[in-house]
Amino acid sequence: MNMVTLTIDGIQVTVPSNYTILEAAREAHITIPTLCYLKDINQIGACRICLVEVAGARGLMASCVTQVGEGMEVKTNTEKLRKARKLNLELLLSDHNRECTSCVRSENCEFQKLCREYGVEDYPYDGAKAPAELDDFSPSIIRDNSKCIKCRRCVAVCTNVQKIGAIGAIGRGFKSKIACAFDKSLADSPCVNCGQCITACPVGALREKSSIDEVWMAINDPDKYVVVQPAPAVRASIGEEFGMPMGTPTTGKLAAALKRLGFDKVFDTDFGADMTIMEEGTELIARLNDKDAVLPMITSCSPGWVKYCETFFPDFIPNLSSCKSPHEMLGAAVKSYFAEKNNIDPAKIFVVSVMPCTAKKFEAKRPELSNNGLADVDCVLTVRELARMIKQAGINYAELPDEDFDDLLGESTGAGVIFGATGGVMEAALRTVYEKVTGKTLEKVDFEAVRGTEGIKEAEIDLDGKKIRVAVAHGTGNAKKLLESVRSGEKSYEFIEVMGCPGGCVTGGGQPIVSSSDLMVKDVKALRAKALYTEDANKPLRKSHENVQLQKLYAEYLGEPGGHKAHELLHTHYEQRPMFK
Amino acid sequence: MALTNEQLEQYTAELKAFIADHKDIDGPLMPIMQKAQELFGYLSLDTQKIIADALDIPVSEVYGVATFYAQFSLQPKGDNIISVCTGTACYVKGAQAVLDEVVNILGVEPGQTSADGKFTIQDTRCLGCCGLAPVMTVNHDVYGRLTAGDVKGILEKY
């Protein structure tokens, strides 16, 4: 690689010639402020906050889009630059809804932080405001354009990474805005509710539709029996909301916090994940043994992916596993098995799922995910919402003791835990499918080929002589690439795992928001996934079918995996969806 | 003017042929959108979807371009195009009152088409006949030295 040497604030630094000044400065441990920049996703030089002085250049340069050159002399910290950056912040602020105290992003707003750092104390350019609109028709995501600074980070992740483009830059001049085609609501657009736009947004223009009030109301209602379940990926990330280092697993504290919030039962979606493996593994084996069955079978745990498939690849609907997602399976078991065993009227049970996901809010409202007219899951909270509730309750999360989930539907194996990372569902399924197909004990349970953050992973798995080809994609953009290669006949597999978000659930749209400056130096996907793989490695049981409480559920209630009762409660169907309503 | 089904089919086929010829050039979006506008007179959601699908880009991107340039129209044009000049001379001579009256009678804003499809009000600056200010045109007919009171009679002619 060609290297060049340049000087930044008097410090000599040698970097690859394709680096930007911003990247080179980071090598020299110099921080240049940014706002519209998002590493690997948005580099468009639009906000003019990352300005630098380059000797010999006309005007100030946006460091995020200016390539380095041999002998370049750069200054990042001059009075001229500080003034220019402050002026740009003041101009952005002139058309920003400054409701900071009631804004959900207060204290982790990148714009607010910069304004404070640059001493913006007044609104010198207060004038006309662009027409602001609030789109709250989606069950998952609220768009509030009054707070939008038009950095386009959301558009970049939706269009370039997820390959959906539900939102775009619309109109011109003062009236330009981020919106859906034909000014439709997100709810009527091809949006799959993944929420990647929320975690990309530097301000409060995008947020989840909050269910906190609904959950508090249920907890306070003496007639309701409120059951909660957190998804695998929640334990890998929620500590960050309380100042703990990224990648710290806090499973025991999570169970303890949920008990202190007043839920009647604290179960674990990891148990639902183990259930999913029993059902999905059985379905895969049945499909492999039936020469007329549709293959590859594709996982159906990720509701962002499922809606993407229904909207963009309806020809692959028959490939989707008929399994409900883990929290829906657990919800169905709570309102049937648990209710019967404890003599509770299922109509009085209120199931709350804590998910790393905004698409789960949409999923929970699917009418087909119900039994006897009762929704399997009543309400979905994101990790961010749960953290707010814990703060509202005055619980000191970091100091909590480790506690266990409640019995009956609270046990889990390592296979259930790794569901939260890309490749995890595949690996968990293979551990069980191997033993079911071969009748032998799987000695080496780690399937390293399907781990890691590469966009598309492929492997050939030897089931004692019978070979199956598998692939894993994360992010709908990678799923698109993978499905197109299957559709064209270029690739052929028996089993595919897709998660709708890049990195899988650990970096889902409902996860704690990581600032763009942290994203420059931290591999969030890998750090949070490591927390799950470590927990898996430390579990005494690491295969879903070894889960003792789950074995009991099948023996006492469900019968055989894939049997009649299991089908009634744990399986679902899909429908083709139009791009626009 | 509303298109017949035959026209719709014919224009759609023409557009698809044009796209096939142009999708691999550098920057194919603008010429294709211009062709679509020329064929249909405006860019409907369906037309924009055809373009987006063919180029494998989101509809929001096509819509973004369509709303950026004033030359693109998102609504079918009416049978008659009304232009009320709001250039400096006409404005000073009271064009706003004339335009307000047109808007008032037709019930739609500039850039839009009346519900009966008869009139489209077009955003207009100088028409080049400031001596007649304030001026409006309906298609190629020019009406000068207007007051708001003249508008009703003029529209009734069409």
C-alpha cells in the first residue's frame, strides 16, 4: 500500500494514501469533531463541522472527505476553525426544535454535546422554521423532523447498508427534508422497522415508539399478571446504559433488575430460543429428508428480515421457516402451559418482551401471532426503554447482585444465548441437528466458520457423511446479495440464517446508542458478541435439546417437536406485502 | 389531460424501452425521468416505481430528484395551464391579489391541478411583457392590466 507522510498540528504522521485527513488525525490521536460523519456509512462532508485548515488550500476543508497528500500541512485547532465550527452549529441550531429537556436523546445527543463544547450560548440566527412534521403511524419508529439536522446518516444506513431506502432526502432548499417517497408515513413505506436509522441518528429526530407507560400501567394493574422476558442480546449491552464497559455481560443483574421493577414472573427469551431450535431443527431435518421440500430453509427469528423478505423477496416466502420467533414462542407457552399449570386466566396475563429490536414492536402486532384471540406478546420494550424504566425506579443497576430467572420457562443453554449474534442461530441449530441426525454426541460444539462479522459467511457441515451447505447473512443488504445469488442459481444451500441488522441482534435498532466518535474506535458488533460467546462457553449445557425445563415442557405439554400441539402454538405463516400502502 | 388505458400502456412500453437503452449510461436517472415526464406529462408513483425497479435504486431516491427540480411534476397537468406572473413589475402592480383570486376560485395552490382536471396553476416569474402588468396567461392567451375582479370572467371562457 502507498503510504504518505503529512503533518497535523505539528505532528508527523504516516498513513495509507487513501486515508482521509480525519482518519489520519485519529492515528495521531487528534480528535476532529464530526456530526454528519458515520464511519463506513456516511462520509459526505455536509455538516461542515469537521473543518480543518490545509496549507495552500482555498477555504476550509471538510476533513471527512479530504484525502491526505504527501507533505500536507494540516491544522485542526485554530481560532478561525473554532469560530467557523461554532457558526455552523449556530446556523444548524436556528432551525432545530430545542426541546432538549424533554428529548429522549438529551445527554447522548451529538449535536447538544458539540454546542456545549463550542460554547454556543445564544441563538443569533433565530428565524423562520422549516415546516416540521411528526410521523408516528409506524408501530416501531417515530420520525420527528423538527429535530432533524439533515445529516443523512439515517438515509445512508437505510439505503447503502440495508439496501431499502425507505427514507430519502426530499425537496429543495429551505423546504428540503428527510421523508419517505410521496411523503408517505413510514408505516406505509417499505420500511422493515429495523431501527438502524435510530441508532445512526445523532439527535432526537428518530426514536422508538415508546411502550414504557403501557408497561408501568400493566405492572400497576392488580388484575394483570405481568410476565417479562429479555432477549439474548439484551444482557450483552444494557450495562452500557449504566456506564459499564461495552461487552460486559450482565445476565444476573438483568434478572435482578426485572424482579425489582415489579414483574410477576421473570422468564428468559433464551428459553424461547432453545424452543425455537427444537422446532426449527426438526423442521430442517424434515425438509432435508423430503425430496419435494423447499430448500434452502431460511431462519425466521428476525422480524426486520421477515418483513424484508415479504416485501422484497416474496418468492422466498416458502423458504422461511414456519417457526415463530423465540419471544413469540415463549409468550405462547406462557399463555398456555404456564397459565394452565398455575391456574391463571390467560386473558389476564400480560407478556412484555425486552428486545434489542424495534421491528419486534411491529411483529408483536401481527394478528397471526396469537392463540385463542390472545396475542402471544402484548408489549415490546427496547433495551433503551428498559434502561429508562430502571433509572425511573431508582435501581442502581451496576451494583445489583446476580439473580436467576424464574423456573419453568427461565432455564437456558449456551445455544440459546448466542442467538443474539450473527451466526448464532445457525450454530445453535447445528449443535442440535447434528446430534438428532447422527445419533452421536457432538464433541466440538463451536462452529467457528459461522461466527464473526463478515457480511456473508458460508460453510459446509458434515453430518456424519451427509454434507449440508449453510450460509449466514446479517443486514438486509447482505441478505439481498445472498438471495440474489441463490435465485440466479449461482449458489446453492440447504440452510440459511438471516438477521435483519448488521451484526445481528447485538447491534439491533433497539440497542443502546453508540456515538459516532466511539464507533470510530470500537468494534461494537464484536465486543457485544464476545459477551454472548463467553457466556455460552461458561454454560454447563450448550445444546438446546439438553435444556431440562424445556424437555419437561415437551414431555408434559407439547408432545413431539413439530407435532400437532407444537404447530398450533409455535408456528406461523407469512404474506406478500406491497412496497407502498 | 387524463390518459386513456391504451395511452398508458403504450407510454409505459415506450418508457421501458427507453430505460433498457439508457440504464447503463453514466447518470441514467435524469434522462429517464425526463423521458417519463415527456411521455406521461407527470411522474406518478407507479412511473417512479418502474424507474426505481429498473435501476435498482429506492423509490425515495427517484422521488428526491423529482421534488428537487421544479421541471418535474408529480401531478397530471390540467387541460389548461394558468400562469399568473409574480415577477417584480407584476407583483408591484398587484399580481398577488390576482393569483389569490385564481387560487380562491379553483380551490388549489400554485403547482396543483383543480379537482375537475380543467386547470393547473403554474408557478410563474416574469413573462416578458411587464408593460401589461399585472399579467396572466391561460395556455397561450395573454391577459394584461388585470384586477382580481377580471379573473372569474377569464376562467369562464375555458
